[in-house]
Amino acid sequence: MHFTKINDLNLDKKTVFIRTDMNVPLQNGAISDNTRIKAGLTTIKYALDNGANVIVATHLGRPTEGSCTHKDSVKPIANLLGTLLGHPVPVITDINHPIDFTTNKIVMLENVRCNLGEKKNNPQLGQTYANLCDVYVHDAFATAHRAEASTDAVGHYAKVACAGLLLSQELDALKKALGTPKHPVVAIVAGSKVSTKLSILNNLADKVDYLIVGGGILNTFLLAAGYNIGKSLAETNLVNEAKQIMDKMKLRGGSVPLPQDVVTAKEFSPQAAAIKKSINDVDNNDMILDIGNDFAITLAGIIKSAGTIIWNGPLGVFEFDQFANGTKIVANAIAMSNGYSLAGGGDTIAAINKFNLSDKMDYISTAGGALLEYLEGKTLPAITMLEEQSTNE
């Protein structure tokens, strides 16, 4: 990946359009989690500190294009942004005329998804956005897998298009973990269904040395290996695909480690009794809800010697403490490993926070769909646009 970064440019007296991701949860009009707003501050402050006039743009929720009701407005975001910056951030609804920065050096556009043609990547809307600025900055990796007017079309019409500090950091982390990784490479992919991550598993099976699977995905692989999994969550129709992935890894000299012990229960509930068993002793009424302690320690040993670790998904039902041990051991092993660690996904972050390990991971990606599509090996429209514009400059 080669792309221009915001800190490669002279921003003095330039108008900079920053497409950030401040799609935050609102409850009764109040922001309940400001993590994304704080994450976007770095690039905004950089632009202001370097003499730029700043236009901030984000989507919020799923409004009806062409209209913007009170609940669709980004005003609560602009108000908090103003508090964090120490000066007002007006919300601009007119995108068809130049913005006056005489009074304020920063403004926020009204919810971009209220604009007709936003989601369909309308070129005229992209041109309208581009006419507002001298420099377009994409700083929302979580939207990089979508070709929309404010994430793609605008970049093709802007005089200069570049990546913001947050996006640059994300892409550098992905490049280090997947583009030029230090071996051995260990990927941990877990979740309830193989079907949602089959493409990821196939793509990683061509690249990594160890492919560790967990959750319902592990149960499907155990079924493919001939084990009884009782009434555990699994996808019997994807057993052949699981076998093919294990065969692919074996042919490459890699491995899909499978547990010798598991933690089972008779029911799925916070009060369920945890029963430790050999994988060979699982009966028809058992549900596998975590990997066993011995297997977790085996995985910790693999992780300890890893050069690169990619983690997406907890190993068991970590929300219930009696089924959290496997995820805890693996998470701590990643935290203590000298290998470069990239973790991402909502449940993964929740597990990291539960075990107070956020400062021990090298990089934690907050992106959802964009991260998964990158792990699948898909081309992300926003990244392609930045690479093309970098070549054209």
C-alpha cells in the first residue's frame, strides 16, 4: 500500500475536508459512548494546529436520504466536539456554497447520509464535497469497505486526497500484520458461525503458520475431524469446507490446532455448571462452551513463540465467567508475547477490556466490516482510491 498521509502535506491556510467516523450511539439525544469522537480528534487537531480551516464530516445512523429529522442531526456530536476542542463547532447544512471561516476555523457538515446520492456514491455529490476544500482527508477506516460519495467519489474529484492519522495508523498496522509479517504467524479466528468467516479462514490459511479457531467455528472443525460435539453450536453443512481448510494448512506445513480438552455445560445460561472433559468424553447432551485449560496452555506456548499474532474473536463464551478461562489465558499470552499483535472486532475488544489488557496489545482495530473484509483479502474502495490519487499526484 502506498498512499499520501496528511502529515506529508503543507496545510497552512488550506481548507481541509476530514471524513471521520463519529457514528456514535445516542440515547434520548445524548451520546452514550464518545470513543469514536475522541479517536477522530487526533487528525482534527493536527489540521488545526497546522493552520488549516477544517470541515468535519461523518454519517450518523441510517436516515432517509433527502431529509434530516432532529434525531438524524449531528448537532450532539458537534457540541461535544466543541467542548473537547474548547470552541464552538457550527453545523453546516448548505454544501453548495463555499464555507465562511472568518469566525470559526472548524465546522461540521450535517449528517452526510441525509444527502441524496451519498450511499450510491453519486459523482455529482462527490464533486460538491470536493468543491468545498483544497485537501480531502479520509480518516474513517470503519467505512473504507463502502464506496460512498463522502468516502470514495469525493476523493476522485478533490485536488489532493490523503489518509488521516487514524486511518494511516490502521493501515500501517494491517500491513505489518498481513503484508510483511514476521513468522511464525498465528491467526486466531473465532465466532459462532463458520459461514460468516469462511472467506477469512480460507484467505488466512494461505498466509499463516497456525490457524487457531474458537467458538462455534471450532465445533464445526471438531465435527470435521470426527469428534462428537453433542448439542454444541455448529454448521454441519460446512464440515467439508472445514476439512479443506485443515488440509490446506497441513499441505503448507501449517496447523489448525484442535483441543484435547474442553469445558462443557448442559445448558447455555449464566448459571450453567461448567464441566471439564476430555474431547473424547463429550456426550450427546453436552454443549462445548470453552476450550479446556490444557489446550489453552498449549495455545499460549504457540503464541509465545509467534512473530505476528492476528486476533479476531474470543475462544469461548467469555461473557460467563465459568467459560472465560480459555479466552483469558490466550489473551494474556498475546499480551506477554514479543510478537506483533493486531486485535479487532467488537467481542475481541470486549474480552480485552474485561481482562484489562488494552494497553498490552500493539494495535486494536475498532473497525468492524472493513477489518473483516481486509482479512478476507478483499479490496477496500477507499484504500484503492487513496492509492490511485497518490499515484496521480
